[in-house]
Amino acid sequence: MSSGPSPSVRCLMSDLFRHLGKKVRFLGCVTFYNTQTGWVTLEHNYHGRIYTAYVDAKLILESLQHDHVDVGQWVHVVGYVNSAELMSPHAPSEGRSRFTVRVQALVLWTAEDLDISAYEKTFERTVAFNRVADLEDPSTSSSTQPVE
């Protein structure tokens, strides 16, 4: 029996809603930082849908640096998914629906030298491989990989 912290589940922002209440690790692009509240807004435009994560960074403010919250910066986040919802546009001119989640951040750091397209493709191959493995032996693993 391990007495250490539970591992995080690595996932794309598009899958965060599947992990309510769980510790996750994901990647997103900073679109806004509210210095008054300590909330960071991250987005990921993936397959034509915009996924948004509102990240509560109050617990990590002392370690947060200015480059972590620069608009356009890609960051890794480890934290707990608190809520998730599908936000429909109010008018057709607003575009497609948006998936949003709220995450309590435990750790946040910049993604150096990131090729987001290659990251997405690698992640998709891993998920597809795991789904095939699940079909062959459903008792073994899920389509997401826990990581420390």
C-alpha cells in the first residue's frame, strides 16, 4: 500500500470533463490571467472545438512567475477537476459550443519548445493503442495513462 499522493491522469483538455474529482495533468494556452482572483484561463482549439479550463492558481501564487501567465504561453497543469460543463453559444454568430472545466492547480509550469500538433498526434496514437489493448483484454488498462 502506498502512502504517497495519488498519481495524476494525463489527458488532453478535451477529456478533462471525464475526470471530475480526479487529479489530472494537461496542457493549455494562457488566454487570460486575473491578478485579483488568481485565476488563469487556458484554452485549446482541438479538432475545431474550443476547450476552456479555468484554473484556480491561488494555492501556487508564491511559485507562479510572470512567464507562467503570459497570454499565448503554453503551460502544463497538475490539479483536480472541480466541475465541467458544455457552454452553448447565445447566438449563431458566436460560433461553436465551448467545453469548460474548473481546475484547482497544484503545479503549473511552462511548456518549453512545444510542437502542439506533434503532441496531439502522439497523444491520439497512445489513446488509440490503449483502446485496442482494452478491446483485446478489457481487464488491463483504460485509455488514459496515470503519471506521477
